[in-house]
Amino acid sequence: MSSGAGGVFTTLRQRPVIYWALYDCANSAFATTIMAGFFPIFFKQYWSAGDASLSTFRLGLANSLASFILALLAPLLGAMADQGKSRLRFLLAFTVLGVIASAGLYWVQMGAWHWAAAMYVAASMGFWGGLIFYDSLLLDVSPPEKFDLVSGFGYGMGYLGGGVLFALNVWMTLQPSRFGLADAAAAVRVSFLTVAIWWSVFSIPLLFGVKEKKSAPSLSFDRSLTAAFRELVRTFHEIRRYRALLIFLLAYWLYIDGVNTVIKMAIDYGLALGFPTASLIQALLIVQFVGFPAAILFGWLGNRYGTLGGIFIGLTVYVGVTIYAVSMDDVRDFYYMAIAIGMVQGAVQSLSRSWFGALVPLDRAGEFFGFYNMVGKFASVLGPALMGISALLIGSRYSILSLVVLFVAGSALLLKARNAARLNSHAE
């Protein structure tokens, strides 16, 4: 197996791989511009202005509702797609939902927070629901020995695509007259339309240019639903057979909770330290553009030197970042932290996906990636709770140190998962 530059280029220039990676470029527009960037701010200042606490409650409720629904449905949806061998059709359905709901935010009027929340929940379900089937299609476009490289390429394209559109949208809000817009509010509303267009265009190659590997005929909706329930019951009974996979999911739940908490709390942490909002947005852009080459580089490193080694490097950096964050007193420190996070955030996510993909049975990829995404959706509970409790006990500045527990515990379980996988391979 060639692992040099020529082998990398040969793998990444294949059409199924390019088409698959472009979908990450597509839906990352929602993750950056809407989810992480404009929606939280615009919701507070435009749709739900007034009582800040009430606005926070409404926004939190919308996020929790979308996450809870998808977490419950993820394994069943994945199992249904496996039964009918229709992951691309499910992906198309969730993409259409996300695109329409993202565009719908443009027409929500000032003060109509309930419509904004409803559209956001629908768009989030389109985004997270689509990931179940997108992630599992990794097994259709890449051989197992190239999972790390291809998965990293997908995340890299996501960082690039999401970053480019977000940079354009930030420019629109800073200079709306240059784009023929009345003010920053109009620019933000138009940015929701750009997300819908971007998501649509870059989804086309995967949805209509990739052929799913089929080993069984498609089933009707009611038959696939019945078969999916039966398959899930069987999986719960047989879960002990997949010991390495089960331990990995526990490890992933812990350390990805830490990663998600850093993603969600970094801006808030910077504001608490008194850093300007504009500087924090710039830091978010730094993460995007550093993450593009870094995710691809770590994919190559994982392909050549080992997947878990790359994950451990990333988690070690996260431990260092959380310790470093305590001593930050200048916005430049926040930029340094953004660079470090950008280097490993996509690596941890992409290598986790590829290692999990190597563990799952091919004919049940949708179902198992449903569990994977379910764990990912529930992995935003421990970190914020630990930081909240720690803030009361030792102060806000030091609360971020509590995340070290998640990274260390996740790493310890990851070692156990590796040992279990080795034992399983020897047994076979």
C-alpha cells in the first residue's frame, strides 16, 4: 500500500471521494454561519430581544429539543436505511429539510422568536440527521485502509467550505452597503439564504453522483421500519459481541463531550474574560482555516502511522489548551488557543469516525453510525455541567480545568478499546 504523496493524491482524486467530501463542505455552512455564528446572536437581538434570561432559555430549549429528538431517532433511522439500502435517499430527505428551514429563517420577522426557533430546530434536524447517513457512506466510497485519509479530507473540506462562506457573510454584515443591503440585520438575514444555496449546490455531487453499495433489494417504508426495530433489538442483545466498539463509544462520549464543550463555551469564556466580540469572531475564522489543512494532514498521519495515535495527540493538545486557557489575559492568547484547537479539532473528529468505521459491519453501517451519532448528540451534558459546578466552587476562570477529567478518562477508555480490538482480531 502506497502511503506517499502519490498514493494520497490517487486516493483523493477519485470522484466518489471528492463528491463525498463536498457534502461536508456543503453542510458545514450551516454549522459555521448559522449554528456557531449568527443565529445565537441574532436570536437574542432580533427575534427574542428584551429579557436576556428568557431569550437564553428559549434558545437552549430549541437546541435541546433538536438534539433530543435526533438522539432518540438516530439508531432507528440508521437501521431503516440499512434495511432498505437507502442511505442516499434518507440523506436527500434530511438535506432538503435543512436547506428549506435555513432559507426559511430569512422570512422570519422581528420578534417572531417561536418561528425562528421552529425553523432552527428543523434545520438542525436536517443537519444532524443527514450526518448519520453521510458518515456511514464513508464505507461506500473508501476501502478500510484509507478511512483515515478520506475522513480527514472530508473534515478538511468542511472547514474550508464553512470558513469561506462564513468569512463572506461576516464581510456582508460589516459592510452591508457594499452588497446593496440596508444594514447588518438585512445582511444576516441574507446570510441564511446563502447557507441554503451553498448547502444545496455542494450536496448535488454526492446525492446524484455516488452509487451506494447494495447487498439487498430496497424495502417499502413499513417493511423497513419493522425490520429496523427487529434489527435494533437483535443488536442490543448481541452488543457484548462488539466489546471494542462498545468501549470505544463510551470513550468517545467522554472526550467528544470535552471537545463539544470547548467549541460551545469558547466564545462565552472569551467574553467572560473581557475580549471584544469582533476578536472572538476572528478566532472562530482562524479555527476554520487552520482546521482545513490540519484535518487532511492528520488523516494522512493516521493512515500511515495509526488512527489512535492521532486521536491521542489531539486529546493531549486539548489538555494543554484547557490548562493554558486559565492564564489568558490578552486577546492574542485567545488567538494562540484558536490555532491550537484548529490543528486538532477536525483530527479528533475525523479519526474517531474512521476508527469507528473500521469496527462496524459493512451491512449494518447505517445502524451503527446511528448509535455513533446518538452518542455524539448526548455528548454535550457532562462538560457544561462540570464547568458550571466548578465555576461555583473555584471561579469562572478555573472552571475550564474540569474538562481535563473528560479528556483523560476518554483516553484511558480508548486504550481499553484498542486492547479489546486487538484481542478480538486475534480471536478471529
